[in-house]
Amino acid sequence: MKLALLALLVISCACTKRGQNSDQIDISLSADISTLDPANCYDTICFQPLMQVYETLYEIEYLKRPYTLRPLLADGFPAVSTNRLKYTFKIKKGIRYHPSELLPKDREVTAQDFVNQIKRLAFQGTRSQGLWLVDQKIKGLSEWREKVGTNLEKFFQEPISGVSAPDDRTLVIELLRPYPQLLWAMGMSFTSPVPEEAIRRAQNDLRDKFVGTGPYIITRYNPSQEVVLTKNEAYTASVYPSQGDRFAHEKGLLKDAGARLPFVKNVHFRVIEETQTEWLNFMARKIDLVNLMKDQYPLALTPEGKLKPEITKESINLQASPTLIYWWISFNMKDPLLGKNLNLRKAIAYGVNIDKYIELFTYNIAQKANSIYPPGIAGYSPSRDLPYKYDLPLAKEYLKKAGFPNGKGLPKLIYDVRGADTRKRQMGEFVQQELRNLGIEVEVRLNTFPAFLEKSRSGDLQFWQGGWVLDYPDAENVLQLLTTAHFPPGPNSSQYSNPEYDRLFNELRELEDGDRKFELMRNLEDIIHRDLPWTMQYYSRNYILYHDYLKNFRYSDIIYNNVKYLRVVGK
């Protein structure tokens, strides 16, 4: 008790000394940073620092819902051919990269830099997590990928027939088929421009080398500890938005309309894996906001989900937000045991009490999933039901049908978890105990988050908790997770393959929202429920606390370049 009290006093004293500094934002990261290469960053941890540094042709409007795009590095929206197969983008003039040992001084962004990055997504030597974004969509890309292989010199020499830069300000993309999500793709960090000089000098290894154009410049980087950013004084690409929805007007979020960005000079991302440590730092004002986890809910919220009086007294605000984040139990369909035995997967689907899981690990704040699609995308239906539910006797029947009555003869299964902190371990142990009630023995394996991601990218998992944050609000972004074309290192870590599913997906991905697309969504979901590569768990709802001195804050789980909009007043 004395040691704990001393720790609180030390934190409090440190906060008092820093209280006069109102020109820094402090943000916690819950795990190590896997990479800061825009071709391979594909998790919510690395996105946060990376998206303050790199920019794209388009960005999501900060203050509008439903989500829409606005030009960022693009000079307006593209010219599109009548057959929807050719897009011509214009690039803003005068956008310069940050000072870098990889680049000549005052290097300007050119259209060729976007061509380079699209090549990096397809280049086998990059092993990009973003290949799915362009694969089988851009004319000549697959042929280029096979021809170039891992030869970096050929990377530069060989053109892609469907991607060109006729001049420094013009980017042309020609498609194999209509791709309605292309503008969303050009707003993802995967398509950030990267100069040829940087690729050559870094030998295409940009994990810890940075060539961004964004509002902040990286001045210190230690992936297991921290990232320190400093304001880019030359930044001109965007200003504070002048339009917003009803929420933005009611919360007074448009006061800075038209103002130059960014507002705050320094940004400090700190890796804090334990939720208790994060909470102490938040209450001591050493970090400025916190996305509440299970262990923190009772500290901050009443059973009704309101802030406790002692928290509001500290000038702390709450934003409760639905999200585009959802979770499931995922099976490796190439695994000789789980992947080949549907009845064994059904036994697990019926044998894990998801209601209890939600109660224990989300404080009953999460919404139990009823579909593979999350609320918030066109075509989601609240009336859909999953074909399985918690039913222990039925789970035992399926285990018997699988050939393992009461678990007899079944080898131990391996359940990998997404981290090594207390909460992740407890989540794994819950699944372990639930399945032990069936007679299924499970080994829970802890991982660092980067190690978990690497196992996912190599297809080296048996079963685990899968999760996804939509890149853009479209069913295509959900369904592509299970296509044959997106096997690891792509996002189909379940390695699920079904020709019928692929055929229907290929039709759906070309459609705008409408009756035929929504019909296909239902058909594709039925196939997934039949084959069961996933058993759904829940949709996240986020409760975010932030100190009153943090101004212009609006939570979104798909807008990551939000730090430039924030002010700190009276910290």
C-alpha cells in the first residue's frame, strides 16, 4: 500500500511540473509498434503515429457523418471515364517531404511517387499487407508482380501498364473492372507517396525510416517505448474543416474553421501495455485521453454508463461512440485438424459463452454480434441472426459427431492471443476454460502484438480472436477478408477458400449500394455461416475519456490523422 501511494505521489508531482506545458499532446499505445512503413502498417497501433507523418491523396472528413472524403494531396477529385475504368488524378503543387537523409533537400511530391508506392504494394520483396487493396484491380499489376519478382532494379525499370505519371502533377490509374472503393483506397496510408530516392537508399526497407509529408515529423522512434513528433512548420496541405454534422455544431467543434494546421507543437506516443498503468497516467494528466478497457470501466463509470461524480470533478469528458470495430473467433482452415472438421468448429461455436465474455471483458458495453457485418455500413440488418448460440449439450453433440466424444482422442488445441498483458491472458484463459467444460484441452499462447501479427501474416495460427477495424464503411471491406486472393500475407489469415464465395464476391465488389449488392451480402454471409471459418463475438462500443484542456476532440475508429486538429489549452 505504501509503495502504491508513493507511486501516485510521484506521478502527481511530475504532472505538476508539466502542468504549464500546453503545447504537447500525450497519447498511449497499448502495444509495441510493428512498423512505420506505410506499405506494411496495418494495425491500430502503428496507424496512430504513422498517420500524423504520412499523407494520401484523400482523407476522411473529420467532422462529418456519414463518412465522406475530401482532397488532401490531390488537387480536387479525379476525372473518371464513362466506363469507370480510368481515373485521372491531379496532384497539388508545392508539397514537400520532411527533411530526410534519404532525400535531396526540399524534395517535392510528384505523381511518380504514388506510382512507386503502388509498385511497393505489389512488389514481392515488400511482402506488403496492402497488396489486397490493388491486387486483381489494376491493369497489368499481376503481370508486373510476376515479372519483377524480388528484383529491386527491375522494380524501377519495369512499368505497370495500368499506373502511369504522364507528368509530375498527373497520376493515371486504369482498372481491370469497376472498383467503386478506389477513392477510399487512395485515402489509406498504403497509398502514401514514396520517392524513388528513398526506396533506393533504404533498399526498400522503410520500417524505421520516414519520408512523410504530413503535419508532424518524427524526431525520436523506439518501437517498444515511444514515438516523439514535432510540428512540421512548412505544412500547408490542409486546414481545419469548415463544415460538420449536427454533433459538430452542438459541441462547438467548428470554431477553428479555416485555421492553419497543426495547432500543437509536440506529440508524444508512449507504449503503455498495462491498463492500470495507463489509468494512473491518465488521472495524473501524463496522457491526455484513454479508450476505456474492461479493468477501467468500474473506475470511471456508473452501472448506467455515466461518468462517476469524482471523475467529472476532475474536468474529464466522456465520448461514447459506436464503432466499426468487431471481433470473432477465427479458425485456420488449412489446419489439418480444425480446418478439416466442421463439426469440431461447430462444437467451439456452441461451446463458448459470448454473453459471459462480453460481460467480463467489456463491462456489458459491447454489442453482441448478429452478423458478419458491423452496424454502420449499408446493407447491415439488425434482424439477422447467427445460426449458433451458447448451448453446452449441443456443443457436446457436435464434438461427438466430430469423432471426439467428451474430447477423447482430441489433441490439445493452440489458442494464440494478441498480446502478453493481463487482460489478453485472461481473455485466452476464458476460452480455455469454456472449452475445457466440453472436454477440449487448449494451450493459451501469449505473444507480443508484432509477433502475433507475424504469425497471422505467415498463416501460423490454429485458432484465435480475430478482429477488424473497417478501412472504409463498405461491405466489400468485410468480405475481402475471406477471399482466396487475400491469403497471407494478405488479410485472409483464416486461409478460407471457397470458389462460390469468390465468384459472388467478385460480382459484389463492382456494385454500388443497392438491391443486388445487399442480396449478395446476404448470400455471402450464408456461405460463411455454413462453412464456419469464423464464429462471431461482438461489435465494440468505445468509451473515451479526455481531459477538458484537449479541444476539438471527436472520436473515430477509422480517422487516424486526427492529431493535427487538436488544441491543448491550459494543461
